[in-house]
Amino acid sequence: MRDGDPTHTIANARCIKKTDKAILVDIEGTEMWFPSSHVSADSEVFDDEENAEGKLVVSEWIAKERGLI
């Protein structure tokens, strides 16, 4: 993501798996893949630790595409 891009924060997410290009998260019982390029470094679940829980900050565009807003 570029600085200044509109974002959307999901409060309760859990990292299930992370690859070099994407992250698989559980959001209220639903698993969703997000491209790493659409995940902000401000996310608490976007690190090297699987099963990390916390906020997920993604681009507003991808949040709309996934039906989150």
C-alpha cells in the first residue's frame, strides 16, 4: 500500500497463514486471503507469527471487494 491510500480496519482478525505474497486471516469465522500489497504495516496480524490476533488494516478497495464495507 502507498502512504495516503484510504484504509479500512478490521478489529478482530486472526492470522491463519502467511506467504510471501498474501495473508490468510479469520474474520469472525470466515477465512479470507488478502494480497500483502493491500495490507498495511500497521496491522497487528501482519507479522511472521501465525495465529497472531488483533487489528487488520487493509486498503479500502480490497475491503470493498471482500464485502467488508
